Amino acid sequence: MRLRSRATAGLTALLVPLAAMVGLASPAEAAESATATYTKSSDWGTGFEGKWTVKNTGTTTISSWTVEWDFPTGTSVTSAWDADVTNSGNHWTAKNKSWGGNIAPGATASFGFNGKGAGSPSGCKLNGASCDGGSVPGDTPPTAPGTPSASAITNTSAQLAWTAATDDKGVKNYDVLRDGAKVATVTTPAYTDNALSAGTDYSYTVQARDTADQTGPVSGARAVRTTGGGTDPGPGPGDQVKLGYFTEWGIYGRNYHVKNMDTSGSAGKITHINYSFGNVQGGKCTMGDAFAATDKAYTADQSVDGKADTWDQPLRGNFNQLRKLKAKHPNIKVLWSFGGWTWSGGFAEAMKNPAAFADSCHKLVEDPRWADVFDGIDLDWEYPNACGLSCDTSGPAVFKNMMQAMRGKFGTNNLVTAAITADGSAGGKIDAADYAGAAAYSDWYNVMTYDFFGAWAAKGPTAPHSPLTSYAGIPQAGFNSADAIAKLKAKGVPAKKLLLGIGFYGRGWTGVTQKEPGGTATGAAAGTYESGIEDYKVLKGKCPANGTIAGTAYAHCGTDWWSYDTPATIGSKMTWAKNQGLGGAFFWEFSGDTANGELVTAINEGLK
């Protein structure tokens, strides 16, 4: 990534010709002692980013420099950095900043700018001399090829194809780069790589070369994972998923930001993040809160990398912060989760045309402005062919149809997952949809093994909201993690495709006199944001656990009664998950944890 760049990595797929890697003149007083080159680094439709690089090719230090060029009518500079840029009509002049004039022999100095219009620079001069930038006069480098597609992936090979680059004099060939290193040069926009290892992740880009041997910008990257490398479906042995939900709205009242995942130490202990939530409206996947996702400006102290957002950068908000988090923690993969309790009502309409729905989701998730941020999609429909906030009567096949359509659109190199019910009761929600059939198209399921009981039953009986197992007096048979997992496995869902859910919060009642579960209540206990629910980070001090039942903790303090998981109960649940052969665990959600991420630590340690 370029320093001080106003464009973002998410625009990689939009890179257009290095608009003329136009060479500029050397200083008149020292022939061929300096050059300057121009690149058009990125183009986002309504504007572009340009960059000039001055190189000292001589033997003495340059103390100052001035670059001049002409833009055609309709093309102009809108902002610049690392140089003072002025213009007289279509003629533009850039002078070094007071601190940036000296360039040692062999060194370079660069400045960049944002612009609008489609034109390229001409009539360029460096310190008043004629152009000499090392490229072919009047010949522009080729454009970036399209991002490669991947198909016919086996244990040892993958077929790649891409949209051809263009060039004013013709494209000669393409360099194929695997993980940044050239593995082949081909004359057509296709290549089959037969030198791969089973069960391994690769990243491919392509770069075009013209007949003058000038290379253009690289294409967007395509991730490929070869098949094989293990026989278990879902996450491989030793590859337990440790996934947390990050809520889009948490940046407001909760004041929980992407940076907090890093400063708490949690980012180094997880494998995946579900960004929640996108909406489902009008048969399509749509943005949730666009301001929070893409526009909120972060100050340096709020930002993952300590660098403030600028007013003119193409992408800000949570998406840009997630991009920075992934750069710092390359092992993390991010999925965009759609639906959730409040926004599940749109799924039934969307599933009247599964292919169109999947296409809309793919276009949104893979939007070139943020495609690099996301590694797949998560669908949180509460609940297919059953009732949640609203009721769906689409039939038992609807969930399988949705997952099949998503896999068909997102392909094998993106993750396709779903959050599903944990209702293991006879004739309950697990029985309402074809979860086994859909598993063939899913990487895993987040089984929501929490919220079994709560103060929506205002008078009780009090009961742990996330019991691992059944117990004497449980208010509803089948409402526990073990029964839910057993039922899903019995229906044919592979254990490795099931993740155990952990709530980073408690559910509580007030007006309770009985310490043990099963007591009566008068209503929901007070919570910071909502009655009957409170974050673990608050409860551990406000109402410490003083008992356990069915693998989870409970607390009775005053007249309040709460149930929640602690590091100790989470550790026991992780042991149980491993013994069951599950693919790992997930949790809702990051902001409920302590500032030092003690619950995430318990999950990480428990799954080792």
C-alpha cells in the first residue's frame, strides 16, 4: 500500500492505466541527472489519484525541484499532498515543500494528488527541461487486466482467466503472479497453474506488458484454496473457527470500535469476524448504516493504525478500519452478515427469486470499493419456515435453496455461512427447515445456543439463557446446546460444520427471592441498554456469579437474578465442543467483553 495515499486498497480492481508513465525532463543544469514519472494510481469513477515521482539519477544532491505539466480541458487537480500545486488555466505547477526539496543521489521524492476528469498530462517539464522519464515518448503503458476468475480447482491445480488489458500499441503478454511472485508469462488472458499443494491458500494477480515492454498496474487479487489436505468437511483438524460478531451500531452508544478488537488483544486470538448487519429489503441485500460502514471519519487516536481519515479519501468508516485490522492481523477473515432478529423479515420476499437475491448480495459484498475487506457472506435468517419477529411459511426447502444460490454465486473461494436456530425441541425450528441439505453448500453454521430463556417470560421461572445440557426442572425440553447439536448431527449435518454459540452477556429478572434457578420474578432486571439484558463486563462486577448449572453460571444479588457465561464456564464449553468434534465456537458480540478480552481469551485457550 502506498504511503500517504488518498485512494484505498479496495479500489485495486478499478486500477486504470498508469496513465502514461509519462517521463519528465531532467534538470537543464545537469543533463540526465534526474527524471520524473507519472502514474495514475487509481480511478473510482468520479475521480482519480495521480502520483509524480522525481528520481535523482545524478551524483550530487538536488536541493529543489519543480514539476510542470498540462492537463486537457475538463481534467484538473482537486487536492494535493507533499507538494504545493498551483495552476494557470490548464497548466499545472508543483513545487517541493520546504522540507522535501533535497533528494540524494539515487533517491526519490514523490507527491500525489486527487483529480477529476479523464485526461492525461502532457508538455511535462522538470526544473524547466524537456521530458525524459525513461518510458517511450508518446506511448502509454497498458491498463490493468481484470481481476482473475478461478475455476476447475483441484488438489494441485487451478484455472485462471481474466479480462484482457488494453494498450495504444497493443498488449504483448501477461505476467501471472502467485503470492506476489511471477510464475508464468502468457500471451492470452488465461493460465492453468499445475504446481500447487493440496489444501493451501494462494493469491493471484496479473500484469500486462505492451510491445515496448512497458508494464502496467497489477490486477485485483483472486484468492484460491486448493482442495484436499484433509478429509473432514468444514474447518480442518486443528483449524477451529473462533468467530466474533462486530456490530455496526456499536460505534455509537457503546463506543466500541474496530480498534478495540486490537487493543483488547482479541484480534490476535480469533480467526473470523462477522460484520453485522446488512439489511434484506426488496428482494436484495442492502446496506445497514452506510455512514457507520463507509463514511464515519476516524481520528488518529481512534484508528487501528494511528492514522486519521481525510475528508477526501474514497472509503472511511468501519470498512476502512476493518481493512487496517486485516493488514495488522492477516490471519483474520471477515464476513458480512445479513439479517439478524430485526432485519430477517425481508428473506421471504428475497427467496421468491433465490438467484437474483444471491446476485444482489454478491454485488454488494464484492463492490470494488471494499471487496478486499470481505471474505464471504453470512446469512442470519431468524427463521426460515418458522416464526421469529415475524413468521415465514416458505416451506422446508427454502433454506437449502438460499444457501445453494449463495454458493453458486460466491463460488468456492468465498465463505458462505449461516446463523441458525438451536431449538432442539420435538417439532421445533430445527425440524422446520432442511439444515442438512443446506450444509452441502455451507462452510459452517453458527448455532445460536443462547437466549433459550429470558425475561420475556416476565414472571419466570428463572433459568440460564445458555445451558450446555438439560437439567431437572428446565422449562422447555430441547432448549439446550447439547440437544440442539445432537439433533443437527442426527439429521446429517457434519459436526465440523457446527460452531457452538457463546453470549457475551447475561439475561436477568428482578423481584426474585430464590437463589437457584426456577424462582418466580416480577419482571426484567434493569440493563444498561435494554431491560433484561446486560454485558458480561458489567455483570462480573455488578452481580458476580455465585452458582453454576448445566455448564453455565448464574448470580443472585439483591432481588436480581442473572445467568451468563464466565471464563471458567466458557473453558468447559470449549472442552465439550472439542469432544463433540465441532468446528469451533462463535460469540455475540465483542463489546460485551472486558477491555482486556478475557472471554475471547477463554475461547482461544479452550480450543487449543
